[in-house]
Amino acid sequence: MPPRSEVRRAAAANWPSPATVANPLWLLLRVNALQSWRRVLALRQQSKLLTALIGVFLVGYAALAFLLFYRGLRFAGQFPGLGAVLIERMIYLLFACLFALLLLSNLVISYTNLFRNRETAFLLPLPLPPQTIFRWKFIESTLLASWAFLFLIAPLLAAYGLTQNAAWHFYPITLLFIALFIVLPATAGAWLAVTVARFLDRRAFQLAALAVAAGMIVVSIIWLRPEPVTDEQLQTRVLVVLDRLLLRTRFAQFPLLPSYWLSAGVQHWAEGALAAAGFFALVLLSYALFFGSLMFTRMGTRFYNAASAVQSRGSVLGRWRGMRAWRRRAVFSYPRGWFETVFGWLPAVSADARALLVKDARVFWRDTTQWGQTLVLFGLLAVYILNLRHFSEQLTNPFWINLISYLNLGACSLNLATLTTRFVYPQFSLEGKRLWIVGLAPLGLPRVLRVKFAFGSALSLLVTAGLMVVSCRMLVLAWARTFYLLGAVVVMTLALNALAIGLGALYPNLKEDNPSKIVSGFGGTFCLVLSFLYIVASVVLVAVGSPWGRAGDKPWPWVAGAWLAFLGLSWLVGWVPLRLGVRRVVEFEY
């Protein structure tokens, strides 16, 4: 038997240090970093081919984006006397729009991580300070909301530095600017998430939020409305007309916007004005330290009160009426809700499939983050539709008609890919640990998968077909071209929904109830990559197979060959993953 001194030394070596015990935030960071690293290592074990494909796509996207930004900045800079003004205004406008998108992204992700997260629900009852839990979730939400921003903006800043002949230190200093800038929308989004969660059930807060949203929509429509420009002004007074066209973008140069500090600092450093750039860096640093310290020292109690309010209340849309009358009824009777009424209007749907659709609709409606993101997505679509009418006045040349129509097809298809990847792909994984109940039901998992595919395709068709028709009408395209593009969108809708459902069954994540994290996994990334590649190839094939060409109508063998290739590609991308997914769920072990 070893001496007691050796036993004590061994126990002391295996026991966690006091610093680790006294700093639970560091422990949370280490554990989650280790889990993330192991997930990355597990990706290589799943499929090296798929991992390599995703890596090639990411590198190819970065290279293509850099090339496009570099060519675009070089082209804009060639205008004599106007190039520098155009580039400066585009930089200001881009960072202002990205700041707004970052704010929305941080709001949605922070609300999900703080109040709709299984880890948060596990950590709250533990003897941990609420401030520590909030700090960790704030860091996690900032990383999740900002990585796409970094991935998008890196090629642009690299291309901008090359076009401006910036020194080597421009690139590391730009990373410092971006790191300070990211803190500001993160703190604002976290504060808004806590405030919304705390007061969302109050009628006054709901009315105030609706009034603010309506006011912002009205102001945006009025502000973005262009002033009419005559042909005589275009030919005689170019500078005056250009100034009038850029008038609506002057809001991006408001000095109190954080995006203005970032844009001005980056541009001054690229031009060699280091003193002015240092001033804007100090402004960003002071605000980041001030609001960051508030987040790390004063939000714990507010977060705990908001979490308690969220867990204590029922629906934010009101209580069920007639609850007392329902309690007097028989045990197995329940009031018929409006979901049952709406789905009861579908005569071709069987009773078991209707029950599954009602269940999915209720789960979606009760998840605040999902329909909140849906409202944001449709708000962006509304802005896109409202701005399409400005292109109709210039569509007189056949070349521009073809170009704008297929660019519109690509935009509608990318919106469709966003819908299928974000909302359709996680549907199978959202069954979670309750999947065995659905699997043992008479409906069966294969039919469950087909019902989800049919329901997702129907809803997606309503959105994309309506978007395509409305956008073509706003562009004043001929009805023949409108129906041609509409047929292509219908085929792409079925293919992308089948792809999302099939990959969702092939790569399920039953341990996670957050759709954002399910989509961020390997299967969701692979679905997004395949959707993007399929959209690019499909738009090219539809454009090649168009019966309208520059030299007149194209021969029918050419059109038929392109459409056969398009239909074959759609069948390969859609039916094959769906078929593999059905086979996967047949052999699924609960």
C-alpha cells in the first residue's frame, strides 16, 4: 500500500485547480471549445469526400468573391472624377446595411441562446451566478452571429486594399477595426433580446413594437423612393443627376453610426491618414469597452429576471378561451383550434397526415425565434419587390431584358434555397427524442418523410411562385417569359425541397432542438452548398434553353436539350437524396 503522502500528491494532481473552480466562465469556454474541436474532427470521419467538397466550395467562394469585388472596384474607380466618390459611398452604404443585418442576427440568435436553449435551461438551476451564464451565452451568440459577416467582408476588404495600393499593415489593422465593430451590434442585440423577452407579454409593449415596425416600414418606403430623372438631365448635367441619385444613401454617412466609424477608419488607413484612422479606432474602442463592460457586469440580474418571466408565462399571444368549459368536458375531448380548422379544408389529406401537419404547424408557431426569422425574411423580400419597379424604365434593350430576368430568377432561387435550408431541412431532426413515438405510429417514418416533403413543397411553391409572378410583373416582362421562368421555379422548388428533406434524414441531429444549430451542422452546410451549386447550374441551363436569343428564336433541339439537362439535374439533386433518406428511415434505430 503506498504511503499517505503519495496518495495526497496524486489526488492533488487530479483535482481541479482553485483557479479553474473559481472561474466557471473559463471552464465553460474550455468545454465548449473542446466539443467544437471534436465535432470538426468527426466531420473528417463521416465523409472525407463531402468535407473536401465543402472546403473546395468555401475556398472557391472566397476566391470568386475577391475577384468580383476587385473587378468591380477597379471598374468604378475608372470613372474620371467620380470613381473615388462612388467607391467611398458604396463602402459607407455596405457597412451600414451590414450593421443593420448584424443587429437583427444578434437579436434573433441571442434570444434563442438565452431563452430557447437546452444548455441555458441546464445551467440556470446550477450554483452558478447568472452573470456568468449570460457572459458565456453572449460570447457564443456573438461568434454565431458574426462568422458569416467576417466570411463575407474579408474578400471585399482584401480587394479594396489592393485597389488602393494600401500598405501591408492595412490588413491586420482592418481586422482590429472589425473586431471592435462586431462588439457593438452584439451588445445591442443581446440587450434587445433580454428586453423583448422580459416585456413581450405586455400588451403595451406589443403595440409599441408594432407601431415602431410600421413606422420604420413607412419611413423606409418614403426615403428609398427615387426622384424622377429626365433624359435631358441625364445628358447635360451628369454631376447633378448623380448627386440626386445618391441623395437617398447619405444616411450611411451619419457620424453617430458605428458603421460610419468603421468605414471612415478603414478608408483613412488605406489612404495613409493614420491620425484620422487612429481617432476612429479609439472611438470604436471606447464604445466597445463601455458597452462590453456593461454586458459583462450589469446584465446578469436582468437576464435572470427575463428568463424567469419566459419560463413562467404561457403564450405571448393570449390565453386560451373557454378553459373552464373545456375542463368540464370528458377527459379525451378538447376544443378544436384554428389549425385543425384550416387543415380540415384539405380534402385530399388523410387524417393521420393531417394530424402530423397540425403538430408541425403548432411547433413552428410556438417557437418565437422561427416565425421571428420568417418575418425578417419576408421583410427583406418586400424591400426587394418594392425596388424592382425602378428597373422597368431601363428595360428596352433585349440584352438587359434577358440579363435582368435571369438575375431575378437567380434571386428568387436563392430565396428558395434559404427557405428550404433554414426551415425544411431541420424538420426531421426537430422530432428529437420523440421520434420513436412518430415511428411507432401507424403513419410510419417513410410516410412522415413524404408528408413533410409535400407540405414543405406546397408552402414553398406559394412563396416562390407568387414572388416570381409579382417580380416579373414589376419588371414588365411579357407573359410568355413569365410563364417560362415560373415553370423553371416550380421544378427547382420540388428539387430543393426533396434535397433538404433527404439530407435532413441522412444527417439527423436528434440531440439539438435549436433549428439554427441544426442547420449549422455538417448536413445543413452540405445542403446549402449543393443548393447553391444546383441554382447556378440551373439558371445557366434555363438561360441557355431559353427560346429567346439575341439573334432571334433558338432552334427547338437546342431548347429541348437544355431543358432535358435541367430536368435530369433536378431529378439527380432532388429525387436521389429523397430516396436515400426514405431508405435511411426504414432502417432507423430509435
